[in-house]
Amino acid sequence: MIGEAPPRTRDHVAVLMGGWSAEREVSLNSGAAVAKALEGEGYRVTRIDVDRDIAARLAELKPEVCFNALHGKFGEDGCIQGVLECLAIPYTHSGVLASALAMHKERAKDVMRPAGVPVADAEVVTRREALATHVLSTPYVVKPVAEGSSVGVVIVPAGANAPPEAIGKGSDLDELVMVERYIPGRELTCAVIGDFVSEVIEIVPLKGLAFFDYEAKYAPGGSQHVLPADLSPDIYQLVQKYTLAACRALGCRGAARADFRYDERDDGAVELICLEVNTQPGMTETSLVPELAQHAGWSFGELVRWLVEDASCNR
């Protein structure tokens, strides 16, 4: 059971949102929803669209807590967490190390694999190398090594004669990318909120989308959520087990979410693979963690209140 959300003991919360990553718009939406919910819970809220002067602004403002609603680079990779540690301001979600590890897909695999969490085979190369030749046998996926929300993901289909030009689109060709074996099948997700492991959702992308991409994640009607997912009990429990193991291995705090692919083959073989752990899960109207918390008995307001009351330094 998720238990009761704690009472409000803090007053002034700064909600950090926006920033300058590729996920700025999603962060603004998350931050606006969080700020509104926190005000409904009785907190005094200051909304901050984060810029490079964030340390000076916070030093002047002196909030009791920062609710981190940033996504992507700087907000999700340990950087803003380091700033908040220096300022000694308690903050929500994961700390410096867990955030940095989970955001870097190669390092996250290095940590999750010894913890018994199944991950896909992958190679890290430059975009130039990924564009020049097939690094892996098709089909495979090319993704930035340190981005979230499916930003910049390219699926290379089976039988492709050459890597698609989309791999090099709009990016520095020397930038590192992960080339990962494509895992077919169903998209699953599960969350850890404190010590509580949630139910499992199956995400079904709509509108002919090939996978749970940026549009499926954030556009209204972009995907259908099946909660609880229709899985055999053993697979369902494995998803929960691997979610907890991955979050513990990375050192996640607050609320985090693990994403999986589950493939049931015609020959009866099955494969369950953890794709990634998200330490800054979205807080929009279509977000998964608020839906999982609600299914467990917490309103959105209770969830954000719990996150604020759980906030600390040295996470």
C-alpha cells in the first residue's frame, strides 16, 4: 500500500521549470501543473523559469524547498542538483549521482546490469560513425546518450540499406549517440515512489506511431494507457522487481519510473528488457507517475505534497 501522504510542514516552495534543454516545453507544462497543485495544498509557491542566473535567484529568494520540475539536460543530469546542494536548499527527486547515472544511458546500463536488470546490447559512437555505416545489425535504435522524452530517437528498420539521414539531422556529428538493439513488443512502465512500487501500465501509441515517442508521451490522445497492464502474473511481478532493482542500483529518490519492452515471440520465447530509468518523470495531464499514484489512492495534490515533504539535500 502507498500509505497516507504526510501533512504539510513546509511553507515556501520554489518550482523550477523551463530551462534550456530540448524538453523545455514539457517542463513548463509540468511546472505549471505542480505549482497549481501545491497552491491547492496550501503552500506558498514561487514559479521560476530557470536561466543561467538560477543560483543567484535562489540565494536571494531563499525558499524552504525546490520542487524540481525540470526535464532534460541541466535539470535531470545532476547539474541543478549540484547547485542546490551548494546552496543547501532541499530538493525533490534524485540526487547528484543518481541523476547523472540515470541520464547517461551507457552508464545506467553499466549499473543496472550487475544488479540483475536485463538491458539491451548497445554501442556508443559518434553521430558521424552511426551515419556512415550500420554499427549493429538491423533493426536497431539510435538515441542521444544523454537525453530524455524520446528526443532524437531514430529507429532503423530491418533490411535498411544504409543508416537514415535523420541520424545526423540538427546535431553535431561528433556528438555521442547510443546504437541499441531494437526490442520489439509491448511498451510497459512502472514507478517507485519512496519505497512503494506501483502497478504496471502498458502504453499503446496511437495515430500509427511506431513507438512511445515524444508526441505519444505528451500530445493529448497520443497514447492509450492500460492500467493495470494485461500480463501474466510472473511477468507483471518481474516488471515490478526489475523496477525496484534498477532504482535502488542507481540510487533514485522521490519518484522515478522505469520503462520496459516485453516481446512475446511466436515460438513461445519471451524477452523483458529495461530501456531506461527516468528520475524526473513528467507531471503533465498525460503523465504516467501521477496516473499510477492516483490508481494507488493518491490525488495529484497528495503526490506533489509527498514529494515536497520528502525533499532533502544529500540525496
